[in-house]
Amino acid sequence: MAKCAECDAVIEIPDNAMAGEILTCVECGSSFELAKAGDSFELKPAQSVGEDWGQ
Ligand SMILES: [Zn+2]
């Protein structure tokens, strides 16, 4: 499991998850890309299509 960087909600990573997969936080809807980090995974912010991040 990992935590959403946006709202701290727990995001479950499926056992059969693969690096590069996109997971979406059910709480805030943020998308994260699964990246392999040693024996486990970490979540990287994913570029979401058509959304303005207000930079
Ligand atoms: Zn979230």
C-alpha cells in the first residue's frame, strides 16, 4: 500500500500491479504512476490528460 501525495489517503497497490501502471486515488482522484522501488513500489505523480494544474 502507498499513500496519496495529495490527500494522504491510502492507495492499495494490487498484488499483480506492474511498474508503469496508473493508479487513481479514490479520495481525491489524483493519478499516480507506479514505479518500482527496490522490492516494493512507489507512486509518482502522473501527468493527467486535459487537466490544468494551475502552474
Ligand atoms: Zn488522494
